[in-house]
Amino acid sequence: MAGTISLFNVPPHPAQRFMRLDYRGEVSVSSSRTKKPVKYYLIDFDLSKVYRPEDVPHLRRPPWGGDKSVPEFSLPNAPPCDPFAVDVYCIGNSIREDYLDGRDILEKAKKGFEFMRDLVNDMTNSDPRKRPSMTDVVTRFEGIVKGLDDKKLRSPVLNIDEDLGIFGKIKHWATQWTYRIRGIPTIPNTQ
């Protein structure tokens, strides 16, 4: 889920994304995500539970959630498992399917995300005890991103078999160089 309200000059309707909230006409995007940061939220569709720190170990009987590829869920008579390790797996698997490998013919892999492969492989380790904690994932991801150059961070997100064409490339890189000259950061500060 994304908090995109900052991109519009009038609030859009949540169900009709091209209509104004008050239905008085269509909305248009007044800015880009580079100039006006969007905050993304990973939501659980009411599947979460609250675990108190003193109630360790935190275990939950599987399966739950939409990702049925979680290795712990495939065990016969699966015992209770660590829900935090399952969350790490599910987010890693989502990144793998949406960006690195693709899901199927309709959802293709994206170009330029191989820098995340080692982290995603660790997140989707079949042994939940070998998966990093979410805190470690965030720390590693921030370190990886800091090591990427400006060109990589400003590259367009394209399907593996997609090409912008010469005019698309010129338009994209002209926009990116304009942002750079104006001092607009590659990754906006959302805090």
C-alpha cells in the first residue's frame, strides 16, 4: 500500500484512483515520487498478532497468510513456528517474485535488481533459524543502497524484456539529469 496523497493537488478517491475524492472530476498527478516522497506500507490484511516481549518464544501454528510457499508450512503436521521468520520469508519471496525472478508470464522480472539477490536468498532460506531478523534486513538493505551509484539509483524500472527506445531513454535521462542539477536526491528523505 502506498501513501500517494503528496503526488496530487487534490485528494484522489481511494477506489477510483483517477477521480477526485469529492467526485467533481478527474485528478492528475501534480508531482513525481522523486520530488514528493511516497511512503509505502507492507500490510497484513488483519493477519497480525501482538506478541509481548516477555512471551518468548513467539510461536504460531501454521499456515496463515497468502504465501503458501513458506517452507515451515509444508511440513506434515507442521509444528508452531516463529511468525517473525515467516514474515521475513514472505517479504523476501515477494521481492524475489515481483522483481528478481517474476511470477509468471504476466508478472515478469525487472532489470537491475540483482544487487538484492544475496539478501533475498538469505531472507528466503529454507531454514528459518538461518534467516536474518527484520532489523538485520533493514540494516543490510540500507548498506546495499548506500553502495549503489547515482546512475543505478536513477535507472528506470523495466521488465527484463522491455526497452525504452531511443526517445524514451532521452526523455528519462534528461529528466534525471534535471533532478540532479536541481539537487533533488535520488532517494527522497521520507522522515
